[in-house]
Amino acid sequence: MTETAAPLTRRDLRIDVANAVGHPGPLEVSVTVVSPLPDALPEPPLVVVAIPGGTYHRRYWDLHPPGRSGYSNAEYFAERGVVFVACDYLGGGDSTRPDDGDFIGLETQADAAHAVLDVLRRQMPDATFVGIGQSLGGFITMIQQGKYGDYPAVGIFGASPLLIANTREQPDWPTMTPSERRTWIISENARQSGVAELPMYHGAPRDQYRGIFHVPDVPDDLFAYDESECHTLIPRMAGVDGMTPGYAAPFASRITSPLFLAFGEFDVSADPRLEGSAYPASPDITTVVVPDMAHMHNFADTREQLWERFLLWLPVAQAAR
């Protein structure tokens, strides 16, 4: 017997975050809410708020490649009774890109994410909210949680506050000052983007990152879909923050909630089993490494292993509320 997917609802929102980041508006963050029908919601509702990686649109959480099915992380959770909110980061996707965008670093994006959650809480006051972030979104969630303690528990996917490993090139970080690190990152990002000067908002050529973002045998149609439907811009200062070793570590060290740390077998952590050491105040850390998975987890054939593992972990967040 073929299982019929549960009916779902979708709605797009644009949330004003100008006051939260202390900058003249309008500044808006775009989100998509994928939800079960009201009569299928548990009491109290459980809501996952998800932020994608750098140069990834919020569609990363709701993939629908032509001719394929079962790639939507958002639908997977909504069909199981969980409201899923896929968020752009400030400066990416369909969100506002102000002309003076160099004020948008990771902490500013975390402030904007905090404002988004405030609005969602007012709309769903009885819900339990859990924050997750992938790659750059993992840093945003990490900083948001360390600064505000917004969630009873969070998931950090493919982001290391210790050191970003396995990227194409790495300098001798310990010999460099913070200023030298940032200068090197800006120059390297410009070189990889094929430009003399890094624009205020820039992308990441997928061909150059294919071996990091995807397993070697990723089908060409999936890779093309990534490029055409998921690729967006990133504010250059947020990208620099995200690539600076240890930038998010002070925020990670303040997190006092349970954590779900997830990595693919081929990802950006030098050793996933050491990642928990960056969160000394967390009382409960779960670390999961998924086989046959590269950095962009939701494209992997093993993606449902991660989704199911996280779904089984969510009662930890509900208990910590």
C-alpha cells in the first residue's frame, strides 16, 4: 500500500528586523512556514526554525528537484506534525539587501534571527520553538543562542566554532593576527569568485565547491538544481565572519541548552567528536555523523537518516522547555 502524504499548508512572510539590528529600515527577512493542517497539530505545537548556509536560499530546507521526491526537509517534518519555518538570513535570498550592507556580519544576522523568532512567538504563543542552522546558518543560530538563549534546545548542522576544516585552501592560521586573517579571507573569497575586489554581496561558484558541498557522485541534475534554485548572495562581512576561525566560539561557550550537533561524513569539522568541547556550558550534547553525506546535508542520499535522528531528538527540546 502506498502511503499518502499528509496535507500541508504553506505561507510566506516578510518580517521587519530594522529595530532589532539598529539600522534604518525597511529591513526584512523572508520566511516560509510549512505546517500540518490545524487539526493535525499537537498541543502544544512544536516549531523548528531553520537558517540555511552561506549563499543558500531558504529553499535549501524545502527542495523540490524536478523528477525527484523526498528532498524537502520542511515537508518531512510537517508531515509528522512539526511546523517548519525556513528562513533566509538578512542580506540573502528574498530578504533585504541594503546598499550599505557591510554592517551585516554574523552577529547582526543573529540579531535579525532573534527578531524573526519574536514575531513567530507572538503568532504561536503556546508553541515550543527549536532553532537549527546549517553551515553559516549554524553560526547564526549559535550566536543567537549564546547571546539571547532564545530556544530550549538548538541544532547546529555542519558548523564548527573550533576550526573550519576541509575547505580548498587554509593558511597557517595560528601565525596570523585577527586583522591578517580577515584580509586573507576577503582576498581569497575574491579570488575564488573570479573578481579583483569582493563585492558587498557575492555568491559562491558551485563548480568550485562541488567537492565540499556534495559527495563525488552527486547526480548532475541535482547539482544543476542547487545552482539554479538554491544559490543566493551573502553579505561579504558575514562571509568573512563565518570563515574566521574561532569567531563564534565566545557565543558557543555561553550556550546552556541541550545541543544536537550534526555533520556529514565529508564535512567541515576536523573531528566531529571534539566539537562538543566548544560548548562547555551545555548539559546535554548529541553528536551525529551521517555516512555518505557531504556538507550540504539535504542533497545527500542519506538525508533521511539525519532527519529521522533529529526528529527522535526533539523530545529533548520539549523536555527542556
